[in-house]
Amino acid sequence: MALGVEYDGAVFHGFQRQVGVPTVQEALERALSGVADTPVRVAVAGRTDAGVHATGQVVSFRTSAVRSEDSWRRGTNALLRGADGAVGVVWARLVERRFHARFSAVSRRYAYVYLESETAPVLLRGRVTWTRAELDAGAMHRAAQDLLGERDFSAFRAAACDSSTPFRRVDAVSVVRHGKQVVMDIEANAFLQHMVRNLAGCLAHIGRGEADTKLVADLLAAGDRTKAPPTAPPDGLYLTRVTYPDIEVPYRPPPTLLRA
């Protein structure tokens, strides 16, 4: 089975199961095991960090339990109510046995949302990254185009990143203004740890006029994380879509844009 999952990352210490703290994986597997009446373990398309949200996460699992697609969705959601409504299944689909949420994926898409405001947001607290400064979305967009293609993203990876290679392929990236919200939308074959947040922090640095648009190209060439601006907070980051060659997965934008 494959499931489309959304969650409020502010409630969890990331997706991956950890001892002694609430995680999306723990909540989801507990509910799925209840529906299957047998233990269920899931594979995930992207292991999001603490505080990071998802509108289009995908998980997969194998089970001998026979349930309809609608029963998997509705039954799991009923058992997830104990997670304070912070995680839910959007769709469920029977897939080929060879399907794997992570290894079958060909790309991931993220959005990062900045909100310009004189005061810190209340209703969107934890769901956007607040900035008092007005951001130059045009300059951010122009700088972001230097990310396109397959490149060494050493300057934008976390020190603890365990990937065997710093190379990733960015297929599309844009920065667009929606009222007081400035949104970076980026799609790549895969991402390094903290890569999107590091890119968002760099582009905001440019958007505030603290660096020229050539900063992105310079950092890529240098390959040195210590020369880059600070990592952006997790609050504004959303996993919005995972793409597969054999199944159609809908794009689901950040819900904050409904309030733009």
C-alpha cells in the first residue's frame, strides 16, 4: 500500500521514529497497525526534520491484511485522532509489490514560506517563517536560478549529513510573492540534510539586500558551508509533492497560501 500523508511538524520531533519523543512515524505506524490488526512498518519518501511540515508526504508498507483503499484511509485517520489531529492520511492506494516510497521516487518538491509582518504572527505561528524586513522576491528568484542542474551542494548541506555524495540535481526553482508571503518552490531528484533550509536562509539574505545575487553561485563554487548564511528555521518548510514514474501523486501547496 501507498499513502499520501500530511502533518503539522511543529507537534513532532521529525518523521523518523525516536525513543521517548513523539514522531510522525510512530503515530502513523501505531494507527496502521490498529487497522491491519498486525504490526506495520512504513518506508517514507523523505525523512523530514523536527518542525518541518508536509502536505504531500508519501509512505509505503507491505501487509497481508485485506482492506479497501478507503478503509485504510478512514480507519487510519480515526485512530490518528489521538495525535491531536496533527497528522492525517489524504489518500490510500494499492500499488505494485516492487513500489517503495523512497527508492521508487524520482523527485521531491518543497516550498519554503516567509511572512513579512511588523509583528510576529499568531494564527500562523510555527507554520511560516516570520521576517520584519521586506524581501526582494525578484532578486531571490534570479539568484535561485544558479541552483539549476546537477551540482555539488556542499555549501548547503548540514555538517551531520550522512549522504555519500554532495551532488544533487535541481530540476526547477522559483521565488514568488503572494501578498505578504514570499515562497521558494524547489524540486530536485533528492535533497541533502538541511539543504532546503540552507538555501532558504541564503536567498533571504539576498532578499534583505545583505548580499548580491551572485552569492549563490559563489557559494556553490566554494563548496564551504561555513561561508554561507545561517540555516533558516523549520517553521516555513513544507514537503509538497513526491513524484513517481508509475503513480500520479497530486501537488498540494502549503495551506498558508489560502490565507495570503
